[in-house]
Amino acid sequence: MAEGTRLLIGRAFVAFPGFESQSHCHYINNIMFKAVKETIWHLTCTNCKNWFTYATMEEKLCIERMQLHCPHCGKKGSAKK
């Protein structure tokens, strides 16, 4: 991107720090992004003290109601926030 560049996205100009000049503009047309939210739970096993993660895209997931098992020692149980 050349110095002085701004992008016209939709109907708004987005300025980039360090690009003060307004002499150059570029129009981005028809760019669409599909975004999804992912929640990553970080869990520590109370038995072996190792940690692991549980990733989900379910927004209403209640981690405390799940039966989990530690991939390190195999201990099964529920999580507590």
C-alpha cells in the first residue's frame, strides 16, 4: 500500500496510521467475510495438574454440565469455573 493510502470500505474511509496524505484512495468492491465466534475453554486437571483445552462454537454451552476426561491421565469429571 503506497504512502497516503486510504481504503473506501462500504461508505466509510478507513485511514491507516502513517499514511497522512489523502491523495491516494482505493475502492474495495464486493469483499465479504463470514465470521464465526469460537470459545476456547482452558482446563487444568486437579489429578495430574496438566492443562488442556475444549473449543466450541456453541454459545450456550454450559461447561459445568459436561462430563470431561483429561487427555493426559484419563481422569473423568466435571469442570468448575
